[in-house]
Amino acid sequence: MKRFNITVNGKAYDVAVEEIGGGAPVAVAPVATAPAPAAAPAAAPAPAAAPAANVEGTKVTAPMPGTILDIKVKVGDEVSEGQVLLILEAMKMENDIPATKGGKVAAINVNKGDTVNSNDVLVVIQ
């Protein structure tokens, strides 16, 4: 058995892997799990509209984790149901995120380049 420390999405895992094939068994010393290194400080993001918690209306959420490639609307824009609000890249595919109803854009909670998770509120429409 060989032991490895593997980091996935910032969480460290201690994994034991059995080696198949001819070879003498190797003694493995205990391995301490090291914390993941801190990320470099990011540049200050552009100011965003009011957070969705303070704005009432229909919340348009991310259907899957990904990165915001483009924002097609601004706060105050009138949108119709089905109109593309933003483009989300997920698994090397560009996905249009449409308005779920017509109305006025009350808040945009993401910036270009932001990484989002499933069900994160992206836009609020009133």
C-alpha cells in the first residue's frame, strides 16, 4: 500500500492505494494531512448591485457550477421572459441563462469571471 495526500476543491484527503504487481511490500510512515495553501489575494471586484437578500423579486439561480463569461443586462434594464441575462461556462460549454419571467432587473449578484455554485442567486427580477 502507498499513501498519498490528494487535494480536491481545497479539501485534503489521505488516500491509500494498493500497488499491484511483483515487488516487496513497503512500510509506510503515517502522513499528516497538511492544510491547502492559501490562495493569492484577488484584485478588488467591481462594485455589484445590492445583494439579493435586500431585494425582493424573482431570483434567477445558477443551474450548475461554473464561471460567469458575460453579463448581457444591467440593473434597471427591462427584460422579457426567456431573454438571455448572462452566459455561464460549465464543463467547457457556454450556457445561456435566461430570464424566468419578464420585468425589471433589480440586482445582479455576480461579476464577469466569478465562479458560482449550483443554486447561487445570479440576478433578481422585479
